Amino acid sequence: MTHYLEFEKSLAEIEGKAEELRAMAAKSEGMDVEKEAKALDKKAATMLKDLYGDLTPWRKCQVARHPERPHCLDYIEALFTEYTPLAGDRNFADDHAVMGGLARLEDRPVMVIGHEKGNNTSSRIERNFGMARPEGYRKAIRLMDMADRFGLPVVTLVDTPGAYPGKGAEERGQSEAIARSTQKCLSLGVPSVSVIIGEGGSGGAVAFATANRVAMLEHSVYSVISPEGCASILWKDAEKMREAAEALRLTAQDLHKLGVIDRIIPEPLGGAQRDTDGTIAKVGTEIGKLLKQLDGKSRDQLIADRRKKYLQMGSKGLAN
């Protein structure tokens, strides 16, 4: 069953009517409704184009959080071969919100790391809805260390509302783990590419996305705080999330103008969930292109490239 977002209710009604007509025709021999159904399909296509032609930042947040949007595991299964998952931080536990391991991308050995939200109730609980604990970031550090030792490029897939803010996580050093993961990203002597595939929330995202090259899917978001959290702090009212989303400049388009990201990866009309295979293929192609840009660079050049990128961040947008 297709999941529709709040602003897609009118679209849901039209597509639902077309499905009902075809279902009735399938049960009633000789009943021909294809002409009416096609008319509804055409109306739905026009409405979909209008809805997604100029999405507000808040609506982009809703699309980025769509439960049927492809997640990290979907990308790994489709794009990477010989994937060997590596678990645990060798200190406390294995965090299922963070997955990663050795793999091949177009026959090139890489280390892939990402946030996994899960795709049903049980897996979302197991994965803590993509919110990593300290052991998740320490696992990522361990995998990045391994990649650095063996000269493997690091590919990260970011999709998290933010790091888990629970008491246990704070007691085990959540902020320190995030900081060390970010530091490890900056000090890598191998090429690093990151893609925001859904939500890029706060330090929990930065800890993976501090890469030589950063790309975002067209309707993904990347921000220092969620719109609801921002609204609660600034206006003491979480219902002002629409105004907060505008102010945060969290869309791929705004962040590209600011120089925070390097590429925007187009999504199919209606969002990544409407063509999962096509979206994943585009992401794979873009990762390959970005890695090729970094080929031939020495360890010092890669570190300097990354340092320069982050020191200049934001100056492009401010100059305009």
C-alpha cells in the first residue's frame, strides 16, 4: 500500500479512484473502465508535477523522512558487491543504527559506512530509527582507521534525524564520540565521499559527512537541528516548524549555493520512493564520478583538499 504524505492527500484520492476502477473491472467480466482510469492517471500526473514543482523546505523535510524512501541497506545491496559487514566498537557493543564493512563498488574495493533507519516497526526499533549511540560512532572510527591503513576509499551514506540523546548515550560519551568521528573524517589519508540520502541531522550527520566530496539527493535535507527542535527553541512552539525550515536553509539547493555540498543528485518526480531502483543507480553513478575526481591525489593532498573545503564553507553563499 502506497504511503502518502500530508500534502499529497488530493493526489492520494485521485490515484486511489483509478486503482478502485481497475479493481472493479478485474472482478467484473466485460466491464471497461480503462478510459476513465487513464483520465484519472493523467490528472494525477499533472497534480504530482505541480506538487513537486516547487516544494517548500518543510515539504522537503517530509519527503526526506518518507518511510518508503530507500535506506542505507537498500543502497548497499544494490550498488556494492562482496559486502562483508563488520560489527562492534571493540569497547561496549554493536550499534545497529550504524552499519558498515568492506565491499566493492564497480569492482573497486571500498569501505562503506552508513546510518540505517529500518523499514518496518521491528527493524526501526532494532535500528533505533537511525539514531546512533556512541558505540556506533566508535565503530565507524574503527572502520575508517582500517580503511586508512589499507588505502581504501571511504563512502558514507547519511540518513539520521541526529545522534541518540538518551541518558545512557550521554553517559558513554556521545559528544566525544561524535567529535572523534568528525576528527577521523578530517584526518583520513584516503579519498572520502559522502551522500545525504534522506535526513542529515546535526552532529550525528556531520560525523559521517565530513568528506572530500559531499552530495545530496534532491529532496534530502541537512541541518544543524530539526525544524521542530529549532521552532521549540526560538519560538517555544514546535508548530512553527515551517518557518524554522525556511530559516535553516536545509535544502540541497540552498546548501549547494553555500558551498556546503558539491553535487545535487536528481530524484524522480514524486521523490526517491517512486523509483527506488532508478534513484539508487543515480547515487551509485555519482559516487563513482566523485571518487574519480580524487584519484591520483596523495595523502597530504587529500587532507589539504578536505581542510580547504571546510575552511571556505559558507563563503560562497555570503559573497552572493
